[in-house]
Amino acid sequence: MVTRILIKKTLRDIRSQWAQFLSVFVMAALTMLVFVGITSAGYGMQRSLNDYNASSAPADAWLTGKDITDDDLDAIRGMDTVSQAQAGITTSASIKDTSEGHDDPSVELNAVDRADIPKLDRIEGSAFRADQTGDANDASAPRDIWLDADLAHDRGWKPGDEIDLTIRGHASHWHVQGLVHSSEYLYPADPDTSVPDHSRLGFAYTGLDSLQTPHHANSYSTVRLRLNTPSGGDKDDSVRTLEDNLRTRLGERFVSFSTRDSRPQTNSLQSRIDKVVKISALFSAIFALVALSTMLTSITRLVGVQRLQIAGMRALGISKNTLRLHYGRYGLLVCGLGAALGFAIAPFTVSKVLLHVYEDSYWLPSWQVSVKPVSWMVLAALVAICFLAAVAACGSSLRRAPAMELSDTSAQSNGSNPRPLIEHRPPYGAASPATGGGPCATCTRGSSGP
């Protein structure tokens, strides 16, 4: 019965004092909106990236060198850390754009002898085939090429078109077989700008025979590596040891060594995901502190107004714990409703906006929003903290005796000290205002006479 009455009182107080509770509601909603929205976008991007890497099977590391031979490849494949090595040629090229007012875009042309590292995603045209290439010795015969889909769409190229490439000052004719995306180029690393421009920079793939000539047969510039995951020990140490071994093997022919974590085209998205998670924690902590402070202030103000009610309820026999639960219910309802609202709409608002921003810079076959399990823990923690803040706000009023609270409340309301008359009478044997101290005269006369 008492609980039902207190619940009605809670709802009535929230309705009458809605203005001061609105700020708590809004801050709780913003806390969960920011945290869930950003973390769901980051967690979803991480899952999308992991799924794409698992399906496209990109290399774990890239070795660049000069005149890498088959003997070098055999030695590399025999290293403990290497499970697979694929030879190829990577070179820079420019595509002749005959459209008026357009510069020639640059591409990184990759010639590979197999189509499994990585597995290219076909967007238009035919799927990539490493053995369908053309003749590198016949300059007049077009060779087959698979272009970056983003670059091709911006320039208006499509499968079946004929394009001219300039490689190391030599022009050659190419036939566009298809448009593809590659997990090796999630982000086009443009040295001239921090914002990717797909119309001026891209990539392309072709078969190894398209670039190899009799003068450069069995000579490579790039080796894609799949690495063994060490069962024990530090992964970074094993990678550093591998790099040292490659340097020793190639000597002056060694140019560079990069892993998926250090290569800008592949690690940029992972770095952004890590930053997104850190930003979500920072902003959410700020909003949560503001919500906690607002709740504490609101309940303190409400308790100050209702001191007489609290003292009256305690005088009627309602326990301290019941009243603590009653005032904690304000934080539970207001903060809980606000946090639930922010949690519910975050994946459809903040998360979608963030994903849309990253879609313009990076490419993944699918972008998903995924609510992280920790979001539910943050929701529960935020509501629990607001509940405890509301309970703590009424602690000072509950510690005092009901009579003392009622007396102080009456004094504040009347501007005087209207103590009961009996409180003005000194206790027996105490100093009397009239006599200045000692027992009263009547009591003395009565005790001294016969």
C-alpha cells in the first residue's frame, strides 16, 4: 500500500517538476546516443572489415625489391614465418584520358601470376584471370587489364573500353576486361591530399605475362606473403625477425617491407576504427558526468522543497530505506527512460551518419551497424549511477530526527524559533532565568521547614 502511494507521488512530482528533470532526461539520452551510436558504427565497421579480409584473403605482408629471382622465392618460402609467397610486379603507370580538361590519372599496376592473393571483387565485366593477359612483346596488341571501379566510374570507363597506359615512359594499349575492388586498396593513399580523390588515383591488376618480357623473365619486384601465426611468443618480434632475414637475403636489392598493419592502403581503416572507439568513450564520459551532476542537483533541490513531507512520512513510520528507494526511483525512471531512448535511436541516427561519412573514403562490400555488448553494460551502469546519486541526495534529510527536521522547517518558514513552551522550562536542578541558578525558592522553603 505504501509503495503504491509513493509510486503515485513519484509520478506526480515528475509531472509537476518536469522542467528540472528534463535536463537529466536529455543528458542521459545524449550519453547513450553518443556512446551507442559511435561504438555501434565502429564495432560494425570492425566486423565488416574482418569478414571482408576473411573472404578476400589479402596478403599479410608485402616485400618490394629489385630483380627478385626464383631462387630468392625458394629461400623466402623456406623461412619459418612464411607459409606462402606469391611473386609479382608492381609499377606506377598513368592512363591517357582523352576527355577535354582532364588530367591523366595515376594507377598502381599489379601484375600477378595467381588470382588468389588477393581475391578481387568483381563489380562489372569479367572476373579477374591471371592467365588472361595478352602479349607483352607485341606493343600493338591490347593487353587485358582490370581497373579500380571507383576510378573507372569517375572517369567514365567501362568493360570493353580501350585505354592507353604509359609505364616508365613507354606507351602501351590495354583492353578493360572488368572493374574490380581489392582488399589491398581499402584506402587510396594519396601523398598530395588527406582526402582520397578517386578520379586521379587508383589501382589496376593484370596477369604477370602482361609485364614480363624475355629480358626480364623470372624477375620480380613484389612478393606477397602469407605469414604463420606464432603459437607462442610475440607476433611483432617474429615479423621483425622476418624483415631482418629478408634484408639479409636480398642485400642491396631490398627496397621495403610492410605488413597489413603498417601499409597505409590497408591499415588506415583500422586506425580510424580505433579512433572512433576512443572518441565514443571520451564524449560519453563527459555526458555521463553532466547527467550525474544534474541528477544530483535536481534531487537535492526536490528534497529541500519536500523536507516537511519527508519528516512527516518518517513520523508516520515509513522507514529510511523505503524513502531512499522512493527518491532513488526518480533517477531510475528519468535516467532510465532517457538512456533507453538514446540507446534505441542511436543505431539508426549517429551510426548511419558515421558509416555514410566513411563510405566516401573507404570501400567495403557491406557496411553494417552492430551493437557492442558493452553498450548494455554502460546503459545499466548509467541508470545505476543516477539511482545512487538520487539516493545520496536525500541522505542528509534522512539522517536527522523527524522532530528536528519539522522544527527546523517551521523555523525557516516563520522566520523565528517557535519552540514549544516546555522547551523553555529548564530541567530540574538547572539554572533558572529568574534566579540565575540553584534550586527554586519554593523547593528550598519546603525542604528546610518542619
